[in-house]
Amino acid sequence: MTKRVVQLDALMAEAEKQAEHTVGIVRMVVSLALGVVFVFAVMTVAPRDETVLERQLFTAAATMLGYFLLGLASVVIVRFGHYRPWMAWAAATGDGVFIVASVWLGLINTALPANYMLLIPSMWLVPVAISFGALRFNPALQAYLMALLVAGFVLIAFVDVWDYELAGPPPESANLFLALPPNAMRLAMVCLAGVVLVIAGIRSRALMARAITETWRGANLTRYLPSEVADRLAETGLDALRRGKRQDVAILFTDIRGFTPLSETMTPEEIGAFLTEFRRRVSTAVVSCGGVIDKFIGDAVLVVFGIRDPSDRDAAAAVHCAGLLLKEMDEWSRERSGDPAVRIGVGLHRGEVFLGAIGDETRLEYTVLGDTVNVAARLEELTKETGWPILASKQLLDQAGVDLAFWKAIDTTFLRGRHEQIEIYGSNNPYTTPRAP
């Protein structure tokens, strides 16, 4: 049995447990409501000298009290953590036996033949009991209760174990509606109602299992995908995401300057804490600018702007994010008083990329591929040589609509692995006049 199946069974068991708690409350509410009706509609007109009626009233009161106690027992057991799955079957058995026994006692007290069982008040707890199936997620339990009730009533109808004597002949009209054919029809209707509720229970359980599975599937995918991509996955499906598409986006690539020598002075625990804080600060800045972190690569980060709704604003958001990252690192450096300052290099470029997912549902990776990504990575590498913390292509800056007075033109150069020249601009801060590094 797989881990997922075990987890699904556990969740189903918890749902059934909570359903039994609800059923217990409903039992109590039903018995109290019937008790109120019983007091105000029956007791006020009951003749005290009629022994048969008094016995019937006593039976009805005992039935309601017993049903209330059955519901109370269910609630107490669930709330105090002593619930076991078999207890739902015991409670359903209690429902069935209690109703059948109450109807049987009602017939004895009134000395009525079995075909008059529909006149017994306890009989009308049957719809309530079989309706409990709609609150449970166990169709087998619902079918069991229906079978128990039907078997009990058939037993009452065909096993004459008591003597009865009517006070007088019933009217012909009563015989017409209480004869075997209409009673058989009523019993068939009870069976059909139970069948419908069993089918409803099967569908509800299947839908619940599917919802849990889909939730697990979505949660598993979001472990490997950015939330924006996971949202698109819900709309288009995994196959469409794997096929991918070409799209214009802005790329920001950054990593920590001198991380290797810095890490040599740290313990493994300190390195872990350092990178955790770095990623937290980068994530805060990226999310505030509307970007998506495609991946962390050690101390490097690849960020994409415009995955969901590409526009020219993506380039401006990338520039803003670059400035915000420098600010975050400066603040962090001040907080790390006595420790080396944290410096980063940022490369910015905009252009067409391939966006798509690679892998299966257990290990899915969202990939951004293309020359645009390579250029941003090369620009980030070039920050080490030029000394500028931010390097951006003129293509991105033009689309961002920034004032180039805040940027310093770098000599047009060839990037590693690329045959075409590219115009590059550098900045210490994209919102102030740049100073030479």
C-alpha cells in the first residue's frame, strides 16, 4: 500500500469521524424537537384514564430519550478522542435496532396488527435515520442501515409473536391504505430512498477522494513550481506546460560577490543560515516587484518578469528590483556589524525565451531557456570585471523607459560565448546618477 493511499484512508477516516459527531448532534436535535412537539401537541390532550394511550405515550417518551442518549454518546466519544471506526457501525446498528424495537413495542402497546405499523410515531424516524447517510462518507454503512431497517420491518410484518385485539372494526378506507399492497409500496419507497442515498454516498466519497488527490497533486507540483506557474497549470494542464511556449520576458540574474572565500570562514550551520537569510531577502524584493524566482543555484538567483502577463512594464520592474536588491544587501550588511559586507552582482536583459516544464509530477522543474537567459548570466559575470554592481542591456533599458542619465555606458563588447556585440550600461543605483566603480 502506497503512502498516498494510507494518507487518503487516514483523511477519509477523519472525515467519517467528524461526520459521526455531526450525526450525533443531529440525533440530539431531532429528539429534542420531537420532545417539544410531544409535550405541546400530545400531552396536553392525553386522557389520563386510558391505559393504552398512556402506555403509548410512555413508549414515545422513552424512544425520544433513548435517541437523545444515543446521540449524546456519539458526541462524547468523538470529542474525547475515544472514537474508533467500528463505532460508526455500532451507532448505525443502534439506530436501526432502536427504531425497529420502538415500532414493535408501539404495536404491542396499541394491540394493532403489523399492517398498522405506519401509524406508530417511531416509524417516522426512519427517514431521519436513512438521511444520516448524506452526512457520512461511507456508502457501505448507509446500505447496512437500510438493510437492517427493512429486515426488521419485514420480520415484524410476517412473524406474529403477540396477540392483539382491536377495539372495533377499522373503517374500510383505513383498510384500503393499510392493506398489504400499499404497505409493500411504502416499504419499496423506503428501499429506493435508501438506494438513492447510498448512490449519493458513493458519489460524495468519490468526489472527496478526488478532491483530496487533486489537492495533493497541486501541492506537490507547487513544491517545484512558482505559484504563478502553478496557477497556470490549473488552467491549462500539465501537458500544455510541458509543451511550453516562446515569450518575451525580462531576466534578472544575481549572485553574491566573493561567496566562496566568505564561506570558508563559516561553519556548515552558519553557511546554511546565511543562505537562508539571503534567499529570504531576495524573495521579499522579487515578490514586491512582481517577479518570479525561477530557481536558486547556490548563492545565485534567476528571476523572471512577465511569465503570466508579459508587457513593457516587466523591464521597468526588473530595474526596480535590481535597485531594491542592492538596498536590501546594504541594510543586511549594516545589520551584520563586524562581519564582511554582502555584495551582489546583477545582470539584466530582456528578450524572447522558451518557457516550459520538464519532469514528472514527482519532480517537475520549470525551465527558462534561450539567449536572453544566457545574456543576463553573462552580464552578471561581467560585473566582477567592470566593478559595476548592476549591468543591463540597452535593449532592456529602452523598453523600461529609464533615464539613461542614471546609467553609465560601458564599451560595447562581446560577451563570453556570444558572437554579436551588445550595448551595456552600468549603475551603482538605477535611481541616482552613477559614479565610477
